[in-house]
Amino acid sequence: MSSFKIGSIEVGSDLPPVVIAEIGINHEGSLAVAKEMVDAAHGAGAQIIKHQTHVVEDEMSDDAKSVIPGNADVSIYSIMERCSLNEEDETALMQYVQSKGMEFISTPFSRAAALRLQRMNVPAYKIGSGECNNYPLLKLVASFGKPVILSTGMNDIKSIEKSVNILRDAKVPFVLLHCTNVYPTPYKLVRLGGMVSLAEHFPDAIVGLSDHTVDNYACLGAVALGGRVLERHFTDDMSRPGPDIECSMDPAALSDLIKGSRAIFEASGGTKEAAEEERITMQFAFASVVAESDIAEGEEFTEANLWVKRPGTGDFSADDYEGLIGKKAAKSIKKGFQLKKADVAG
């Protein structure tokens, strides 16, 4: 897979990284706050805004009312009930994002959520790590025929392969994001090698990182290893309440990630050889063979009367030095001058 588009944004293994600003549920259920976050992300240079689509009654059973996440003190059911937007508000949010010239995508956490996003005609779907092995939901989303960005946290290659085969069978373009679902994620648990493994096992995938650390270092490292889609939670203000604020980026961090990821992309690749642009530097930085003393015609070249000095503009480079020792001068050579081909007897 070389590349594909999410709306107007082209994503590809040979293209500059795309940064996804995930507002998620950081708006705490307020459309007004969500729009403020969109404004801040737009000002920082975001191209894609990601939301989370929660239809709580279709997403969770009553048992979820007693499950408390590690980064919260109330049940997951209560959190999502408080932070979800209804369809009218989510549609309004999408339209607001689009009015700013950005693309809106979202993560469906249930069948009802997936069908809502289909009605909204989003350009792509994000599947969260928790749904990576939710094969019925993934089959439904794949049936819509839109690109899929699949986070793979908490899953191994065997379970991811089942998901990938669903996407392949549906013939939808896809991205695989390595992820660690610890909030926030310490560096030692990021394991960027997992992203490399995804690229090795699924060569038809574009790979990237969905990151939950507290800064941009892991994402920037991912770019150097081939990551082309980067996702971090986003907020306009780190002092806002919310379960994902701690591992979110603010506008300054988003702007820095966009700039830094593009810089590392440009700096990556290549082979170990001299660049054409280095030639002017090579001329003065490299050394040429020079006469260390006056040398008479017929005199033998020795380590005492030859040495190497800048610039590298002479007929003989430092690499030629040892091969000249023992040969004889074809004519007299003044001390301090570069050795010429005509100075060496045949």
C-alpha cells in the first residue's frame, strides 16, 4: 500500500507524517468546549481532528457501572455517559471542524456509534485498541468501504492478523498504530519495536503510533523508525478537567510535534555516501599529498618528504599517500606544494 486519502489528506509510507489531534472526550460532553479545542488545534496547524463516538446504552452492559478505570475514580459507564455527545451535537462538531478546512474522524465504540458515523459520512474510521479484536464491529465498519486507522494496543500479532484480514477482505486501505494503553505511558512501556514488528508482519500496512506519554519524544522516535501517522490526545488547556488531559498535548506541543515530525521525516533515509551538496566542503576539508621538504628530481618519495594537508584540491588524496612512498620525483618539487601527477616518475 503506497498511499491513500483521508478526505483531502494523503497518508503514505513515503509521505510526511500526519498528526491526528484527538479531542476524544476531553470536552467533557460540552459542544462549546469541543469547538474551543477545535479552534486551538486549528491554530496549531492540525489537519485531522479525532473524536470519540459513544452511544453508551449500546456500548456497555450494566456491568460497566461497577468497572472503574485506572485513571479515574468513577465507573467507565459514568464517564462515558457524562462525556458523550448526542448525534446532533456530534454532527455540528464535525461540520465546525470541516468549516475550518480540517478533516473529522471518530472512533465508534458500538454498532450504534458506527452506524451514526456512517450517516454522518465521515471520511475514515478510527478503531481503538479495545475494539481491535472486536471482529463483529470491525467487519461492520469495514463494510462501509472507508479507510480504517486501527490501534493495536493490548493485542498480539495473532489477534491483529485476524483484524487485518477483515480489512484486506473488505479491500479498504488501513493504518496500523502501535499503542500502549497505560495512561500516562512511561517511556519504558512505549516499546517502539512493536511498531517495527507491525511493519515487518504487515508489509501492506502504513504504520504509526497512538501515544499516551506526556510529551512528544515517543512520537518523534516513531517517525525515525517509519511511523507515518501519529496520534495524541489534545486539549486547548492542560488545566481543564478530564480523564485524558494528563496525557494530552496542548497547542504548543501540537505545533512542535507537527514541525518536529516533518523535520525528522526529511532527515530520515538515505545511504552512507557523500552528498553532492558536500562537495564544496570536501574541497577544503579533505587533505592532499604535499611536499614536506624540497624534493629533487629523481629523489625517492618517503614519509619524511611527503605528508598530507588541506585543501583536498590536489591530484593525490590522503588515500593515495601510502602508494606514493617509494616512487621517484619526475622533477624538482618545492616544499609546501601539492604533488601533481606530472611530478611522479612513471
